[in-house]
Amino acid sequence: MAELRKVAIVGSARIPFARGNTAYADETNLSMLGTVLGGLVDKFGLKGQKIDEVVAGSVIAHSRDFNIAREAALDAGLSPRTPGTTLQIACGTSLQAALMLGAKIASGEIDNGIAAGSDTVSDSPIVFGNKFQHRMIDLSKARSTGDKFGAFKGFSFGELKPVAPSVNEPRTGMSMGQHCELMAKEWGITRQAQDELAVASHRNAAKSYDEGFHDDLLVQCAGLVRDNNVRADANMEKMSTLKPAFDKSSGNGTLTAGNSTPLTDGASAVLLASEEWAKERGLPILAYLTMGRVAGNDFAHGEGLLMAPTIAVSELLARAKLSFDDIDYFELHEAFAAQVLSTLAAWNDPAYCKDVLGRDTVLGPIDPAKINVKGSSLAYGHPFAATGARILGVTAKLLSTEPGKRALISVCTAGGQGVTALVESAA
């Protein structure tokens, strides 16, 4: 069996993230994904070149975007011989894409690939009930005027009531925020702790902007040059004025618009390659993607919807024969501050680690100074499919100036799943 090759992270690009229905109100998943891929192409001189595979996706997708990865690759100016594969695993989409490409690069099946994701809540598909849709199909097939009128026989205006997009879990009928409220209550996560984490995320993100960390990562789109959700002036006083967003009636709700990610539009991409391919072209190697793990849990029967990353991380570390002491940076996706805090609590709970993770000792605790040092989703926003690539790109750049370091990425997803990855410094 051939020896596995190292998977190099050459670099990344993303468009600034924008709150829904603001800067990207007129953009689509395809236009945003094409823009960010075009930026990556320009950044690394790939115009007209064949990439072995582009794997990308979006969570909120129109039927017209049946293979958005392929179309965006063509829009970006890559060679028409570049294949595209569309993938979707909720919020873990682009990180899963990177893991899939990484496995192919490591095995020698391909030499390079681009993992990407795009999501827009501003262009969410609005559909109508089946009855009205069937009428439209009949109308499109009608040849005579009589047949066209016949398509509307028995029509009522009630059929025009649109079916709005929903992020509720089909197995529970509850939103992600409602599920996370249950997690916060189960783990005793206070409102103050959530607000403190949110403030820290904004401050770390704002500081990273001031330091120029994002200067070579961002691709301008629709006139936007930086994320419009980052608040340098975030503070506890402002956070404390916000009302509960998901548990509004019990008086015990702790999740607010401030300690939850906003609905966001955006796209991001990461270029992966073998060492040989990168070096032959004089491209940088920022870090190495060394391992990944995906896990699921039984959220429909009591396990927390967003707690699956606890399992994925535990399994990943077991396979890598590592502990938290071996990790220098933790990039934990902040879908909600309560999700991060519940996860940290679980890793430090003997009963949970034994009963759920099958461990004799706890995984935690984690030094807060190692977590999301450049800010994360609470500050930048969370375009579902784009978040994984954003985090991977940030992690690789962070490690590029930190020789001998290792980072752990953890992303929770809808459907009770978690996607995790290990990234190591190139030097």
C-alpha cells in the first residue's frame, strides 16, 4: 500500500460576510460562490488552469443550482476540464468538502482541489403547495386557450399561500435555537456566560481586523470590503438589554440575538494540494490538514441537537492518540454561545465522558485563551455552508506564523451531526 501524502493547505479566500437582506440582497449562491472562487483563482494564478476537483455546496438552495460547484468553477475562470461536485451536510458542508478532497490527495487519487461553500438567506427559495405547482406544470403543457384555462379549474386563492423556508428540524419540529435553549438549561449555561463569550468573539474579530489579519483573505463583493456584523464596541451592557429570542414566554430564556449567530450571506473557499503540486508552482504551504472525523447523535430522543461535535472530537483525538494538552488552538464554531459552552461543559463532565464518549477520564478543561483567538461565528456571522471553509482558512493562516503548533476545528450542524478536523503547522 502506497504511503499517504501530506495534505497542504495552500490558502483561502472569502467574500465579507453580510447580515441577511443587506449588502448581498441582490446576490445568489452562485454569484457569491463564483466571486469567491474567482478571487481564489486570481490570488494563486489559476486562471484557465485545470483543478482536479471543486467540491462545494449550499444549504439553502434553489432547484436551479443543481450543480453549483461546477457552474461556479466555470464562472471563476478555471479550465472547463475542472469537474465540480455539489455537497451538503448543513453547517459542516465546506469542512466536509475539505476532508473529502484531503482524503483523495493523501491517497494519490488527485493532486489538488478546492473546497468551498456559499449560503444566502436573502435569496431563499419560496415555494407553493403541490396543488398550485401541478397547475403550473399543466399550464406549461397546455396548447390551446381552453387547455390553459382548464389548468385553473377549481382554483382558489388559498393555493397561492407560499411555503416559507424553514430551519426547523423535521424530526422534532423545533428550531436550532429552541434545541440550544434546552442544551443551555441541561448544562446550566447562564445568560452572562453566553454574553461574555459573544463580546469576546467580537473583540477578537475586531482586533484581528485592526492587525490586518484579514487583508489577504477577503475578496470584495457587491461593494462590501469587510464583514458587516463585527462590532468593535460590543460590551456586556449592550448585550444585557437584548430579549430572549427562542424562549420568550417562560422567563428562563437565555439565548438572544446577541449571543446567537445572525442570519448571514457569504461564501468562502480553500485551496488544498499535495506538497509536490504546490512546490512545483511556487505556491505557499500554510499548514497541513492531517485528519478529520464526522459524528452524529440521537438528538430526536434527548441528546442535544448540537452536541455531536463532542463525539466527533473524542473519536478524532482517540484515533490520533492525542489529548487536549496536545492542542494549541481550538476553533469552535459559534452557532450559539450556549453551544460552545455546553460542549466545553460536557468535555469536562465525568458522567458524560464515560456514558456518551466511552472515556474513563474527562477530555477537558480547555484554556479559554486558546479558543477562537481571532473571533468566530458570533462576530463574523454564519452563512451555513461557508463557515467550515472560513474557519479552515483562518486556522491555516494562524498556524503559518506559529511553527510546531496544532489546531482542532469543531463545527456543529443541523440534523445532530458534527464535523471536526486537525490542522498542523507546516514548519
